[in-house]
Amino acid sequence: MTGRYAPSPTGALHLGNLRTALLAWLFARSAGSRFLLRIEDLDAGRVRAEHEAGQLADLEGIGLDWDDAPVRQSDRSDLYRAALELIDTYPCFCTRAEIREAASAPHGSPAGDPYPGTCRNFTRGEQARRERSGRPPALRVRASGAHVTVTDRLAGPIGAPIDDFVVRRNDGAFAYNLAVVVDDAEQGVQEVVRGADLLSSTPRQVWLAGALGLAAPSHAHVPLVLGADGSRLAKRHGSVTLAERPEDPEYVRGMLAASLGLAEPGSAPSMEQLLARFDPAGLPTRPWTFS
Ligand code: GLU
């Protein structure tokens, strides 16, 4: 088996990210699997080289190791371009606000608003008229109302209708949902362990794997870490990165392990001890509130 952790180098990893990474490592290594690291750096506007270096150092700092050199998505455009050739796509000129309006979802959903299909059946003339407007189009895949149910190892079954989602953004970047599917298959990843915030993207990804003729991995979405105010842990909560913590990284690892029921609070367990204690069936199913 092969597992992975796939951070986006758009900032320092916080305790929620580190806890997810530790879990992904524990899932993989406790099963004797390979463990890969993939740098998801397609969002050129937000990615910084120093974040990549800092993230790798922090992951090492809490005791993770990985097989092979990490790959960067920005080096893999040819793979994504080739995948786009295999699916039925169409240009979409809609703005986010237009989609929100059409879908009449006031706050949007974590997976983005379902696309109502505005640009799906444009005639050539309509398409040309939109092109002349100067707004570069995104590319959407024609999913034609497919419905997918995925059984998550931790979260159970999740079913969703698949909308025509974006596979290439209107700034030219390959979309996360495309790249992640292509990469997991190309890297032989069979088990995806990641934060529960990505659960709602999973049916789209499993559908896309099928459309590309690729095997979909199994999934385990782990509960999130929340700040004292009950919102998803973020930098603004303060003291949430290794650099901001007064303790050494092994102690922080102990904190994370304690939150998972794998160590006594205040202890500094070794990675070997955590591996020996790890049991996916015993993981907490609720978010952890960090204060
Ligand atoms: N790069 C994504 C993130 O940092 C994770 C993608 C994944 O694990 O599928 O949120």
C-alpha cells in the first residue's frame, strides 16, 4: 500500500495540519505502507518557496519520514494536460457571484456551489460572444448529473450528485480536483488520509478517477481541529504553528498524540510508541478543540 500527505505551501503548517499529517503517517506506517509527500503548489499566487521548506522541516521536526523525494505539482503540468485530453470539457465564463446567484445558495458550500450548467450548452455564437467579452474562461468537465457514493473509512458513506466542476481555472492553473486525482493514481496512492474539510470534494474526485479510467484510492477523512471560538483552526487563532509554540517539536507531537488518545497529556511518546498504540478504530470521531 501507499499513503501520502499533500500540503499546499501557502503558509506555515498549523497544529491541525500537523495532526492530519501525523495521522496520515500513522495510517500508512502502521500498515507497513509506503508514505509519500506531495507539494500541492498549483496556486502560484499564494505559494512561497519558504513555506515549502518550512513545512518539510516542521513535518520532519515532529518525526515524520517519507519515501522518495517529494514531488511538486508545478513540475507535473504535462500529466494534467494529458488528462484533460481524455475528458469532455467546455469553457465556462461564469463568475463566482453569478454561480452563487444561479444556485441561490447564500453562503456557498465547502465544495463550492454546485454549478448550475449555465455555459454547458452554449452555441458557437454564444461562446464567441462571451470570448469577446475578454473574460478568460475556466474549463469544466461534463459530468452530466452522475451520482457517486463513496464509503469513507472514518466518516462512513457520503453520496453526492456530481456537478460540472472546474478542472482548469480561468487563470490557467490546473484545478486541485484534477491534479489530486491524476497524482494519486500516477503515484500509486491507494489510501488518502486528509482533513474532514475535504470530504465534500471526494465524490467529485472518485467520479473523475472513473472518467479517466483510473483506480480511486480509499479515503479516511480525519476530524478537524477547532479553535476556542469553534471555527476551524487557522493562523489567526495564534500560537498554532511550531515556530509559535514555546515547546520543542517532540512535546508538540505528544500534545497531538494526546488529542488522539495515543498518549498521556504532558508526555513525549516516540514515533515507535505511537505506531504500537495506533488503532484506526479507536480514533476520536469528533473535532478536537484546541485552546
Ligand atoms: N493540498 C490540500 C490541502 O493542503 C490537500 C489535498 C489532499 O489531501 O487531497 O488542503
